[in-house]
Amino acid sequence: MADDDYGTVLGVWAHPDDEAYLSSGLMARAVKAGSRVICVTATRGEGGSLDEEKWPTATLGEVREGELMRCLAMLGVTEHRFLDLPDVDWDTPLPDVGYEVVLDIMREIQPDTVLTFGHEGMTGHEGHKSVCEWTTAAFAKAAPPGAQLLYASVSQSQADTYMPVIEPHGVYRDGAEPPVVPDDAIDVSVWLDDAEIAVKMAALQEHHSQLFGLVQVFGEDLLAEWMRSEEFCRAARRPR
């Protein structure tokens, strides 16, 4: 499998919008190339209200489910699974039952490329770390020969450019740091052209209950420049 040939793609994430920030460009590109793309979301993100008046927790899961479905439709992704696990807070791991469900999905789909968080959970969110743990274990047990496991990562050059803007605004759990690695440690880098970033930004904007704060911090133009790059470290490859 060539570096830019992703084959069947399986993304496993914790909340609606994780897929959009970290992999929507890759997913849209894979769909356009004729690949099958399946997105798995562990929760409906009901614990993530940024404005209780506008998006009360009682109905937020339904709101975010709708946002996710519209986002995926913009990317051309037609296959999605919810694990239906509870979203509580940043500090609580997700229930271990998620592993068995992800393992069953891995066995069923037999993906060539698996996308997920690294062990630090990108933002330090304990739910993200749970998803990484399950997906990594399921990949080792059931992924097909030749499959690759990619962890969403941040190159040093991207961190140098954008972290000074992000850090003051509570994007990362207290004490957490993003998975910054040297530029030459990035194994898969997806750089979106103008047409591709336009699609990604339109898809991201469907996650309005979560995106509006970042737009206020960055402005749409700078946010789009940040979102042009999707970077991954190859955590494992199954032998052929």
C-alpha cells in the first residue's frame, strides 16, 4: 500500500467533531479516491456543552448527533457507528465495554488504515485516551495483514505556529500537552489544497455547538490555515 493509498479507512473517535478536526480532509480525499470510509464515535458528546443556555446538556446529544451527520455528509462519508457510551467529563475514562465493540467492528470491517488518538488523547481528555487504548488493542488483535494504525499528532512546526494562540483558551485539559513530535517523525501528512480546505471548513462549521469558540479566538482565515494540515504518526503496521 502506497503512502497516499489508504484503502478501507476506519476512524475511531470519542465525540462528534473529533473526526472533523483531525481527519476530515483525509476522509474526504479517501472517499474521492473510491475508498470505503467508516467513522465510529463512542459518545454523542452530551457532556460537552460550551453554553448551557444555547445548548442545554439535556438535549445536547441530539444536537451533536445532527451536527455529526451533516458533517459526514459534506465529506461524502456514508457509514457511521455510534458506540452509545456516556459522555461525562474530561476526567472520566469511558466504560471498558467499548473495547469489545471496537474489536467486533475491526473484525467486521478489516480496514487497511485505522485513525485514532495517540495515548495522550490529543487534548488530554480521558475519553480520548480510552478510545486510543481500545483501538490499539483491537488493531493488534484483529486488523488484517498490511494494515496501518495512525495516531493523530502535531508536528513541531505546526505547534510553533499555532500553540501560542491556542494555549490560553482551555483547549487542553489542565496539565495536558498535545502530542508534538519533530517534523521528520510525522509519517503521514495531509496538506489540503484550497478546494479541500473549503470542504473541510464547511464540514467543521456543521459542528456549530463546538466550533464557535475557536472561530472567535482565531477568526475563520487563521483557523482554516491551521486546519489545512492533518498529521499522523504510524503507531503500528500489521505484517503481511
